[in-house]
Amino acid sequence: MAATADPDIAELARAARAHLARHRPLVAPGQAPRWPQGARIAVNVTADFDAMLLRRLLNEPPMQLAKGEFGGRVGIWRLLDLFAAHRIPATIFTPGRICELYPDALRAAVAAGHELADHMWEHHVPRDRQLELDHLGRTGAALERIAGHRPVGTRSAHTPSLLAAAGFLYTSHDCAAHLPYYLTDTEGAHTLLNLPFHYALDDAMFYSFAWLGSANPAQRITDTDRVLEMWWDAFRQQYAAGGYLNIVLHPFVSGRAQRIDMLDALFTRMKTLPGVWFATCEAVARHCLATHPRS
């Protein structure tokens, strides 16, 4: 057994070292990032505005697709009103197709000072490399027509070399740490800043009923008061550490009235503490790249 186990352990150790080599922390362990004007914490409020595009591709039932329609017709506008009330600049991660389905909402987001970022063309990354390149280019062009410039950030599994060639500065897809960090591809050739999120701060994990064909045990309709306290605790922990928080919302999920009220209470409570920097992902990324460059 020992002879068999030794090579396995050695292989696991090599894999762990390779993984660590690809993830470079923003600051040394135990240190906190330097945020603008002495802020104690950076908070990214992000919205994945995909309107059930993946469900459309999977030909899910009309009742499921109706949730996405609600997000585009009602939910996104409620979120934009909420952000305006709190003067919070958000990042809207959106597939290129949304530029065709709900262009007025995206134009309103840009006019309000929010960032538009890549979330794939149809909420999936094609396996064919040429088709992936086509999807990435089409999304960039669609967002540019509305925002006036190409996106610099993505929430996707797009190939790092294609993202680097297209001028992307950051991704917000990986979650290997609680602070922003530099993520290098498996070839060691391309590095992007990653702004990590975690599913514990993703509304779909708490409020989604019949999530993507899920079985009955996976259904979840969580009380908003419970989510408020969980997210407030996460914020307080990172505030005490001088850290970072990335909140993930979906218009078809958090656009429901009682959930908007919960977010209103959360943002109001956050703003009672000094030194909270609400910013777009692009603003946080540019600050990290300038203040804590990859060594």
C-alpha cells in the first residue's frame, strides 16, 4: 500500500504546487490592500443580466423562461432604481444577446454610470476555438455599441489568451481567495486579475426555485431576513479585515419586491460604517493593477 500511495501523494503535491503557481495574491498573507482615500473595504455590487439565455438554449418550459422576461422587463429597472437611490456604481455582466433583447435597460445602466462587462454571447462558451473567438468578438462589439467602448472585464470561462488579446483587464469568475488575485493560465503565458465572488453571496443560491432543471431537494426559497443577516455578517468580517466583497445579483431573482427591500436595508446598513468604497469592477481592477501590480 505504501509503495502505491507514495506516487499518488507525489502527484497530488505536484498538482498543488502548479495550482499555487497560477494564483498570485494581491498582498502578502496577513496584509490588507490599500484602497483609495484610506477606505477600509472595497465592495463590488454586480448583476448577471442574462435573462434565462441558458435556459432558452436548453429549451426549458415557458414558465421558467418567464422568470427571465421578468428580469428584463421589471427586475433590472428595480435594481437600477435601487443603485441610484444609494449612489452605488454597479457592474452589469451581460451576454451580447441582451443588447438585442433589452437594449433600453443597458442604455439606462450606462447613462447612470454603471459598467457593462462581458458575460458571454449566449451565456455559454463554445468548445470550438473559432466559434468562441466569434462569440467573444460579437459580445464586445454589441456592448461597445451601447457603452461607447469595449468591455474590459468578464464573468466567463473564456480562454485567457483570447481575453488577453482582446484587451481584457480582469475576470470575475474564479473564487480561490477572498481578496483579488492574479490568475495565470495553465500554460503560464497569460495573466488576468481576478475579482473573486463566492456563491454564499449569490442571490440565486438562496432564492431560485426550479434552478436549471434541479430536483426537488435542490429547491430553495430562503427568507430575506436570513439572507440579510448572512450577507451583513460576510460584510462585517471583510470590513474588519480591511478586505473585499463581491455581491452577485440577478435581475430575475433579486428584482422581486421583497428582495429589493432586503438589499435596500443591507446597503443602508453598510453605509453607516466609514470607509466603504462602492465601485465598479473596472475601477477596483484598475486600482489593484496600479497599486498592487503583479510582482
